Amino acid sequence: MLEQILDFNRRFVDGKQYEQYVTDKFPNKKIAILSCMDARLTELLPASLGLKNGDVKLVKNAGAVITSPFGSVMRSLIIAVYNLEVEEILVIGHSDCGMQSLDSAAIFEKMQARGVTQQQMDLIAYCGFDLKSWLSGFDSAEDSVRATVKAITGHPLIPKDVAVYGLIMDPTTGGIGRVDTK
């Protein structure tokens, strides 16, 4: 698969197809979006919001959640605010999310089937890290979005003048609605 991707890329660059995407590092709309990495949203999310290349800073992860106040997601959002002129943050979860009701025990079984030993998992626990919680999902996408918005707005390094909104998207139609985060 990688060779097919690299072959396509060579043709893309040689044909100067990149020219239509040229922009700079500053988001035109001064927005950062935290969204789920779900493959259904790759093109649907920007298309359904009327976004084009260069309009927003897009951060994606499993479930559009913040697992640590000083992890890579918060770091990206803080850099977007202070270095890339972002004024608004949208947290966009979606219905039918793979993280909804994710069972960490099932993940552990799959890890062990692929060679991760109980000793390795015990070492992680010994180091003080709660692997079960880290690999658990959530029951409600709306509640997860609320918790993520709260984590951002309550973060000591996010200025109070940055607007943070919670949204839920339908991964089939692209329909989007606000989540009451108050």
C-alpha cells in the first residue's frame, strides 16, 4: 500500500496538483477544531462546514477527547492560540463513534494476542499509569464533548477570551448540532 501512495504522490507533485492547496500556517478563519479521527470524517467534516485548505487548524484523535491537561492535544491547542492566532476552538464529536462504550478489556485481549505481555501491562501500572482508564471509551458522545470543552475552558493556559464550542456531527449526513456545555 505504501508504494501505491508514494507513486501517487510523485504524480501529484510532478503534475503540480498541490498548487490549489497552497496557503500559509495561519488559519484563515482563526479557528482550531478538535475532532475524532474517524475515517468517515476525513472529507465530510470540512465539506459539511464549508472549509477549505488553510481555513482552520485541525487536531484529530480517538473520540475528540483530552486525556491529559498537558498532553499533545492541549499542547496543540495552546500553540494554536498563542502562535497561530486562533480565537475560537470547536470540539466536534460525532454519533456512532468507535470510542463510545469502548471496552478496555477487549483491547487488552487484542494486545495480548499481538504479543503484549501481562508483564508489560503490569510495568505500566507500576509506573502509575492507569492503562484501563486511558483505553476506555465513553457512554455518551454529548457528555464526552462537554467534558472536553470543560477541560479546555478550565485549563490555566487557555485565555478566557477564546470561545470554545461543543458540537456533534452525524457521520453519514454531515449534519451538525450544538451541545449545551453550560
